[in-house]
Amino acid sequence: MRNKHVIIVIGLVVVAGIAATLWAFLRPTYGDTVSACEKALASRAEGNKAKPDACDGVKDDDYDALIMSKVIDDLGWTDDEGNFDKNKMIEDGLDDDQP
């Protein structure tokens, strides 16, 4: 009778271990959350300043960086690879000053 209880306890521990491992591997990573936030920001309506629900798990500093990246991209200040291009920003500023 005692062996039966030990086997049941061992079985429950093994099942709990497997469940915890699956949960750890299947939950979204922080990178997945940031990617979902970036997509949500890109697809929101122009002028909408509300924080999308997909961005709830993103740290404040990272969210601010995503917002600034989108603004810089929307202004056309990025190159073909998506990197900030200082020259495009300067050219844009010079174009606005001319009548």
C-alpha cells in the first residue's frame, strides 16, 4: 500500500515538472511581446495616441524607443535599412525653411 502512494506522488511530481517546462517554453518571450507591440503601433490609425493593448508587457523605455522609431520612420528620416539618416533630417529641415 505504501509503494502505491510513493508511485502516485512521484507521478504527480513528474507531471507537474512537465507542465511547468511546457509553460515556460510556450509562453511568449519579451521579444515576441515587443514585436507584437511594434506591429500594433504600425497598424493603428493616424493620430491615435493611445497605447495599444499589445504593448502592455513592454517596458516604458522600450515603448518610448518604439514610438520614437515610428515617428522618425514616418518623417522619412531613415535609410533603406531602417537606420536613422541624419542627412535626410537635415535636408528636410532645409526644405521647410525655403519659401
